Amino acid sequence: MGVRTWIASWPVYRQLTGTDPLGRGAAATGAGARPTARTATADRVVKSICPYCAVGCGQNVYVEGDRVTQIEGDPDSPVSRGRLCPKGSASLQLTTGGAREHHVLYRRPHGTAWERLDLDTAMDMIADRVIEARRAGWQWEVDETRTRRTLGFASLGGATLDNEENYLIKKLFTALGAVQIENQARV
């Protein structure tokens, strides 16, 4: 293949020398397709916050029936002014992705397989374990100093928690007697 043939086969060269050098005509549309917005069929728009980091970018969630069809940045948000990072832009996959799990999965101690549990059973198991860990790790005094605490469990929050959630988690764990409460967000 000669240089001239190679250059002529290059898509950019064909675009620049063809009838649509700016790439806004046939190159940008499908054959016979009429462009419509992905949000055109939505019944309603729900305001939300991106669940990934602690920045709190605003999102518009477009809903058709009971199904989320599109998530975009909220131009009314004073935080993000309609912009989303790549993770926030892909948050539609949280609701519609095929890898999303819709059941509680539990693996027994020393087990090798996951089993499905109903939510009530899982919540009861968690409550029982918190109560038992609190009871087993409770310290009334340490070195003759009244402590009234437990070292039986701790809390490590993630960057997706907002201030209100962190406040409630702190209140809950403090009421339970925990002293090891942390959040990894550094925003």
C-alpha cells in the first residue's frame, strides 16, 4: 500500500476532504435516525446527590414509570453547577447495572459459599452480634478510671456518607459505648 492510498484511507482525511469537514452532518448521525434526547421520555425528574465522594455534586435523576432511565448533573446545584466526574456520570449503573445485587448475601464462618438471606433475618443477625460484641468488650473501668465503653466494635465511615449520616452514625455508636469512630473522608 502506497503512502497516498494509506492517507486516503485515513478517516480524518476523508472527513476533511469530503462534503462534511466539520463532522456535524451524516458523520454525526445514524442513517435515518432522528436524534432525541435520552431524557425526552422521562415522566419526572428527581433531584439527588451523587453517592460517590463527599463533595455532594447535584444530580438530576430521570424516571420513566418506576425505572431510572438517565442520571445527569444538576445545573441548579451550587456545588457542581451541572458537572459530574466520570464516576458520578456512570452512577446510572448503580440502579440498572447487571452486577447489582438485590439480595442479602451471607457467608457463614469458615464457609466457602454465599447464601441468600431475607433482610429481616440479616438485620436480626447484625443486632445480635452488636449486642454480644458490646457485652463481651464492655469496660466499666480501666486502671481505676471509670470508662464505661466498649472496644468490641468500631465504625469506619466512607466518603459517600454525608454530614447528616455521619452525625447519626456518631450518635448511634457513642450511645452504644464505642470510642473507635472514624470517617476516611478528607474533603
